[in-house]
Amino acid sequence: MAQKKIGVLGSGTVGETLANGFLKHGHDVMRGSRDPNKLSGWKEKAGPKAQIGTFAEAAKFGDAVVLAVKGSAAESALKAAGFDALAGKVVMDTTNPIADKPPESGVLSYFTTLQESLMERLQKLAPKARFVKAFSSVGAGLMVDPKFKAGRPTMFVCGNDAAAKTDVTAILDGFGWETADMGPAIAARAIEPLCMLWCIPGFTQNRWTHAFKLLQQ
Ligand SMILES: NC(=O)c1ccc[n+]([C@@H]2O[C@H](COP(=O)([O-])OP(=O)(O)OC[C@H]3O[C@@H](n4cnc5c(N)ncnc54)[C@H](OP(=O)(O)O)[C@@H]3O)[C@@H](O)[C@H]2O)c1
């Protein structure tokens, strides 16, 4: 992918991992937070191609945007980012709709149902943004340049905009993934719950080093 400016909305582990990944792969990055000051240590370490700002500043900065905030805060983070700033841009949606309660036997609870995913809600809220679900079904530690003996793991993506998915597929290819396009935004109803499945070995056996692979005959 040609060098781009990437706005990363998120001060957590995913925001940091993907911001570092985009920097490593030659892009300019601005990370956004409600409180950008808390990212100043990261900026110092990350070097001259790294910037920090508010959600609105990061959204405006990006040619493409990563949404990496707590699922229950995703709608308010988008509002803070500004719908005009996101219009026409690819938004890589890493979020999962995890409810605020502990897992039961390793199984997380979601605040959505199987009839409505978080990404569909976000796409309705910001209809001019070009959402692509991506990076939601693996732990942050494996998102960039994952290494497995069995070869490239599979990232499941979906979204309503074919060109946006082509762009995200190129990014995933550079980050060491094969991509499986599951169709329009409605497929997020199936992709978001993969996080629940991915987390079970983590919560029950402290194993967090796996990824999904789709085998084809
Ligand atoms: N952790 C993983 O390995 C992993 C893997 C795949 C997908 N995900 C998903 O990726 C997303 C980010 O996960 P994370 O672990 O990096 O961090 P997180 O703790 O889920 O989210 C941190 C971010 O959420 C924002 N936030 C929290 N409450 C908010 C509110 N009321 N209004 C606006 N923003 C708010 C914070 O904003 P401030 O910066 O302003 O504090 C911060 O930027 C989540 O949806 C998660 O489910 C996580």
C-alpha cells in the first residue's frame, strides 16, 4: 500500500499495537484520545512520524481511520471524531461489543444480539464512513506480523464498500494476514462473536497465542 496518513482512535492496547504496526510499515500515524496527554510517552518513543491529538484531530488527520475504542463507547467516540471528518474514509473497525460483566466459564457476554452487530449500528450512525470490520477476531499481540508454523492466519472482514475492503485487504496482506471477505456489514453479526470464541482458551487456560485459519478444499 502507498504511504498513507492513518488516524488511530484509541489509547488502549489495540490502538498502540496498530499505531506501531502502521509506523513500522511506513505510514504516518496520529493517535486520538479524549485525553491526548496520556499518549505523550508513546509519541516520544514512537518517533517523528507519530502524532497525538483528540479523536476529532486524529479522524481529520487520517486518510484512513482505525476505530479501537471500548465497544460500549464506540458510538460516542465516533460522535466525538465527527461524522464530517469520517465521511468517505475507510474506517477499520476493531471493536467488539463486550458487556461489562465477567466471562462465564470463559464465555464473554455481548450487549448486542445476533440480529444486530455493533458495526451495523456504527455504519447507520455514520453512513458516509466506509466501515470494514477488521482485526476484531485476534488478540492485539498477534495483529501485526503474526508468525505461525501453519502459515498465514485468516482475518475475517466485512463491510458494504467493496473498494474499502480492497484497501483493508492490502493492509492485512502487508501485516502478514490472509483475508476472508464475508460480505456486507451484516456479516459482522457473525464476525464479532469470533472474539468470544478466541477468548475462551485465554480465560480458561491462559492460552492467548492462537489465531483462526479458514481451510479451503
Ligand atoms: N485487546 C485486544 O487484544 C483486542 C483484540 C481485538 C479487538 N479488541 C477490541 O478493540 C477495542 C479496543 O480494545 P483495547 O483493549 O485496546 O482498549 P479498550 O480499553 O477496550 O478501549 C480503550 C479506548 O476506549 C475509549 N473509551 C473508553 N470509554 C470511553 C467513553 N466513555 N467515551 C469515549 N471513549 C471511551 C478510551 O478513550 P480514551 O483514550 O479517551 O480514554 C480508549 O481510547 C475494543 O472494542 C476491543 O473489544 C481488543
